[in-house]
Amino acid sequence: MRKFFLTAVFVCILLAIHAVVFAAPGDTALKVGMRGDDVQVLQKLLTDAGFYQGPIDGVFGNGTLRAVTEFQISNGLAVDGVAGSETFAYLNRGGTGSDTSRYSRSISMRASGYSAFDPGNSSYTARGTQLRKGLVAVDPNVIPLGTRLYIPGYGYAIADDTGGAIRGNVIDLAFDSHADALRFGRQQVTVYIID
């Protein structure tokens, strides 16, 4: 009996070690202040989805929090800034834009980067939202304001702004800094309209 008991204890200890060592990202909710490999995985997934541009350093700071929050908003998730199993499920299901089957149509557009720090720009969009990455300026005759979009290399976005030079198949992608907007420059992009 004693031998059986010791074997059972040993098996339980091994299972506990296995659960801790081999836990997958998303098994534990990640939040501000946490550090480690799971946070690095989260940052990489957010980068691939176009929501995070900071260092992949394994530190869940304000930049990671902002990216998680924006991802949750863009995907209609509960917005709590915590990367739990549901957030990881959405990140892993094709947040990189590789699965375009969820989109109703796509449009080839000329894109430019812009920011609130560019000369002559306002800090707010046409719909009154503070200008930040994830918001884009469109011609409402082509893409209605409020439409959810996906742009490979940029990520998920919302059509929230207009502009005098935005006519036809032209789109401006907002960035959080003037330097990021200049780095993007002008490119031809495919814009996917989300159902």
C-alpha cells in the first residue's frame, strides 16, 4: 500500500511539473507587469497581426497593453487588456491575414502613411476619434465610414477618417508617430472588407 501511495504522489508531482513547464500561451491570462516567454509569443502574434510595433522583449508594458486592447476592439472581443484564452484563440486563427476567406471583398488601393503629428493634420478623425494606428482615411463613396478592414502589413483597421486628397481607391493609414508614417511612405496595398 505504501509503495502504491508513493507512486501516486510521484505521478502527481510529474503531472504538476509538466503542466507548468509545458503550458501553452493562452493557458495563463497575461496582463500588465508580467514577463517571460509567453509574453514574447504574445508580442510576436500581435506584431504579425499589425497591432504591435515595439520590441519583442517579453515585458508586458503599456505598448503591449495598447496592442492587446486594440486587437480586442478590432475583433469584437471583451476589452479588458488581458490576453487570455479567447484573445489567443483569435490571434492564432489567422490574425496575420493569411486567411482571407472571412472577407466579403478586396480592393487594390494606393496607400499613404499619416499621423496626428504631420503638418496640417488634426489629432482627431472625421468621426471624432483620437487619431491612432488602426484608423484609416477613406473615400466614403468607396468604403463607408465605420467599415472594418484588414490590410496585410498594417493589420486590422476601421474606416474612421476622410481627407481632401482621398478620392477613389486611395487610403491613408494612421500611425502613432510621424516617423512610422514616413517609414510606411506610399505603397500599393490590398484592402480586405470584413463581413
